[in-house]
Amino acid sequence: MSDRTAVITLACAMIVLVAVLVGGAAGYLARRDHATYPAAVARAAFAFAATLTLAAAVASALATAFPARG
């Protein structure tokens, strides 16, 4: 495995971890705000998906700006 592949794999794992934490926090805060369980899960899922979408957009922009050499 090349260094570039290892860095990309670790970055993807870190992005997914951050998205899970954001989703969990959103669900927890929704429940603290007296939302029902289905509503809290929906908010958590939306936050998770939004975080992954934002990370994908940033990664795509960086990949376009700095193409791989070689």
C-alpha cells in the first residue's frame, strides 16, 4: 500500500468518525429538547448525511486543486 493510499484511507475513516459523532450529538441534543425518538433519529441521520456530504465536497475540491503526481 502506498503512502497516498494509506493517508486517503485514514482520512476517510476519520471523516466517518466525525460524522458519527456529529450525528450522535445532534440526536442527543434533539432528545434534550424533548423531541420524540423518531424525530431525534431523523435529526441525527440528517446531521450525519450533511457532514458526509460536506466532507465529500471539500475532498473533491482539494483533489481537483491538487491532483496526484506521477
